[in-house]
Amino acid sequence: MSGYDIVFAGAGHNNLVTAAYAARAGFRVLVLEGAPRIGGNTTCEELTLPGYIHDPCATAHNLIQSNPLMRNNELGLDRYGLKYLYPDPVFTMPFLDGASITMWRDLDRTCAELARFSQPDASAYRELLADWDKMAAGVNAERASAPRPPEEVDAATRQTPLGEEMLRIRRATAVDIIKERFRDDHVRAFFAWIAFMTLHPLDEPETGLMAFSLVAGRQRFSWILPEGGSIHLPMALARIIEEKGGTILTSKPIVRIAVEGGHATSVETADGATYEAGRAIVSTIHVKQIGGLVGEENLPAAYSAGVDRWEPNLTMFVTHYAMSEAPLFKTHDRAMPSVTAGALESLEAYEAVLRGYRSGRIDLNEPVVLALTPTVIDPSRAPAGRHTFKLVSFLPYELAGGPEQWDRIKSDVSNQLFDKVARLATNLSRDMVLGEHVDSPLDLERRNPANWRGSCHGGANSPAQSGWFRPVEGWSDYRTPIAGLYQNGACTHPGGSVSGLPGRNCAEVLLRDLGSSLEAATANKDAVER
Ligand SMILES: Cc1cc2nc3c(=O)[nH]c(=O)nc-3n(C[C@H](O)[C@H](O)[C@H](O)COP(=O)(O)OP(=O)(O)OC[C@H]3O[C@@H](n4cnc5c(N)ncnc54)[C@H](O)[C@@H]3O)c2cc1C
């Protein structure tokens, strides 16, 4: 017997959230992580040069801010070394014709930026935020609990202050919402760029809310990031787990989950060790890999068929740089550093990027780019006066000759993207680059097996893979067909991103099943005894 009540497979932030609640509720927890460090897609590494702390994956921690975990400070993470920084400007978007739009934390100042293009669009922005205020409570409540059947979601939507109009918005494409609300081409590109930041193709049905939630979230919380790097979220959670007597082991890839009499009983790691779970096993191993670990014969055909149908989501291409100075982005009246800058020329360019993506072509003509310089607000991430810089674009995992082609072409693709972005800054040149590291979509999968086929959000958030249907209809409540085995993380509702919502939702179901509750876990933040 290993003496643990709950064994957690994977130490991404979602499993650590669940483990922290469980540890606070008094359960003996063991977390096993395959990689040499915790955090999964919310980790940090010196990818380029010593002293340069990069976020290999997530940098922005926006979605977790609306999670009751943060909103109500349920675990007191601020007392465990987690401190958030709120950049101002939120982000800037230079265009090739010399125009620019900047989102500032001050709403009036953002509206003044939009009014330079169109006064009606500035007013439309205020209306969009006001409309989101009428929808936010319902959407946040929906995301912060196990999914409900579609008819219940529709009925609840009709009860919100926007009623039928909200239902129409939910079913619409975000591109249509942006076109009907905004007139100017630059303004439309600006909002499409933000709405796209969780990688839902905005021309697909049921993306309408993206045009509200992502925009409003940035206006409210900025491009919020943890001081010191993304790993400070998992580290704070790990401190809570260890303070409560839990154990976290790294470099422990799980190769088998034992099932006896229909019940998950233990896990086996690649080094031959076996860890028994007295009460439950909670996994963030990708759903595509779980059958191989538990044995397909232990899964009902309906579950396996659902997993077989599972589709990846859009994939990213990322280059990290150590820089001698921060890029200065061109705006209409000056050149300025900005933690976040965006590039998207127009809605037409966006649609061309999606077309290229869907046909497995690398279209670098007018790419969608996210440029991050966290050191503008957080000098602790680099040696004095130096900077970390991250360029993210959205390119397909599958290429005509197979994903392995990426190893041959990635550095050329990376250089081309750098040159494209250099046109939007006054000083960005190769002379500033002290070190670099490129991750193609294939590299992102190699980095973390949960990034199946490069998917950074578990898989598509299409209607067939959302809410009640995520990951498989009938098993969207974090339970799996195997008693005692729970599925957590980006493959579950409400999907990927640093939201911690799958983790907290899973904790709610798990703790209830084990005769405890979130309330028990959060009743006394300082001392919850067994
Ligand atoms: C390049 C990139 C940029 C991103 N940027 C952002 C951003 O700025 N903001 C944002 O909100 N989101 C961003 N995301 C998405 C976000 O990071 C993820 O959706 C989220 O972190 C997923 O968290 P998770 O806990 O569900 O899973 P993960 O973080 O993927 O954790 C799963 C863990 O399980 C481990 N594991 C898997 N298989 C095994 C096994 N067999 N045995 C043991 N351990 C195993 C993995 O090593 C990993 O540590 C980005 C993702 C990428 C890749």
C-alpha cells in the first residue's frame, strides 16, 4: 500500500488545482508528473540562455481570474508566492499602413483610440461591454460547474437579461458578431484578433460569445501574467499540497492504470514503480492516450467511439528570444514597448489564414501574430536591462509531407515570422537577438503528451466537443466509465487555457463522491486537519 487516498496523473495546473482542494479537504494526495518539472503548459524554462526565464507555453492567466478559486481567493494563493501583474497598455496593434489601435486599462482611453477610426465603433465597444455584463454571470456560472444538457443551457440563456438575443449570439459566428457591431476594417481586425486568442476558429458556429468574453476579459484584467513566470501558479498550488502532507514526484511518466473489477486501483510508472490509490485516480493524460493505459477492454464501446471521433484544435508555432532590448512597436503617435502586441491586417487576412490552415498550407503572407515581451513589466525574468521575447503564430500541425517536415523547415518559418513582425517595430532586428529557441506544433506535442497533435487546448472546442459533449457525451462530469477514475484538464469542460476551471469543477465532483465538499476544503484556509 502506498498510503495515498488519491493519485493524480499529471501535474498541469488543473490537476494541481484539484489536488490542492483535495489536500485541503484532508485527503492524502500523490501527484505524479512525467516531465522533469511541474506545470505542464504553465511552466517555465531557460530555453535560450541562462538567466532568461521563458514561458514555453502559456503566458496570459486571464481566464482563471473569473474562476471562484481566484475571484473568491478560495485557496489564498497570494500567500504562496503568486502575484499577478497587470500591464498597461493591455496590448497594441500596429498595422502596415501606419495606423494602430491600443487597448489601455482606462476604458475611455481605449474608446478614444477606436474613435480615431470611427466614433460609432467606439460607442459600439461600450455597448459590447455593457451587453457582456448582462451575460457574464450566466456564462461564468455555466463554466464553473459540470456541464448541463444543451436544452437546460438554452433555457438558462433565455432567462438572462438579453434572453433570445443572447441565444442568437451564442449560436452565431464571432466573425458575424464583429461585422454587425463594428464598421471600420482596422477595428474589426482588432476585435477579431483578441477574440481569436483561445484559438477557436471565429468563422465557426457557436463562437459568438468569444467576441464578448475575451475582449471584456482583457479590458478588465489586462494581459495579466504572474510575476516571475507562468510556473508560479503551479508552484503556489504545489506548496499548498505539500503543506498538507501531499507528495509530488516528477520524471514519473505513467505507463499503466490498473483496473480491477471495473475499479481503477493503482498506477504504474515507466521506472516500474506502482502507486496504489485508496480512493481515486485523477488524470489529465490526454483522452486519446487513456485507452492504452487502462486497456481498451475496460472501456465501453460508446466511450471509445467518442474518443475515436475526438478532433485536435488549431495549433501554435512559437519562437522564444533572449533580447538585448525590448521591441518598440509603432503606434500612430510614437514607438513604445508593450508586454503584448498583435498583428492582424484585416478580417480578410484572418479568413485567408484559416483557409491556409485547413488545407495544411503554411501561409505567411499576412500571418496572425501574438508578440509578448513579459520583461517590460517583469524585469525578474531576465538579466538586468535584457528581455525575453516570444512570437506566437498559428500554423498547422499536419503538413503535406507529414508533421515531421516541421523539423526541416521550422527555423526558416521562424525567421520569416520575425521579419514580418519587424515591420511593425522601429528597432526590431537580428542584432538584438542573443539567443533563440523554436517550437513547431510538433515540438509542442513532444514537449507535453497532453498537447496531442499539437493541440494546446486538449482538442477543438467545436459544438460536438463542448459542454455536455466534452470529452464524450455521458461522461462529461469528470467521471469516466471506470469507477474511481476521473478525467480532468483541457479535454474536459470548459476546455483548455489557464482557467483552472476543469480542475475546480473536477474537485467539486470528486470531493462529493468521496463524502467531502469544496466547502470543507475552503472552510479554513490556514488549517484543515484530517
Ligand atoms: C504555446 C502555448 C501557449 C499557450 N498560451 C496560453 C496563454 O497565454 N493563456 C492561456 O490561458 N492558455 C494558453 N495555452 C493553453 C494552456 O496552457 C493549456 O490549455 C493549459 O495549461 C492546460 O492545462 P492542463 O492542466 O489541463 O494540462 P497540461 O498543462 O497539459 O498538464 C498535463 C500534464 O500531464 C502530464 N502528463 C501527460 N501524460 C502523462 C503521463 N502519461 N504520465 C505522467 N504525466 C503525464 C504532462 O507532462 C503535463 O504536465 C497555451 C498553450 C501552449 C502550448
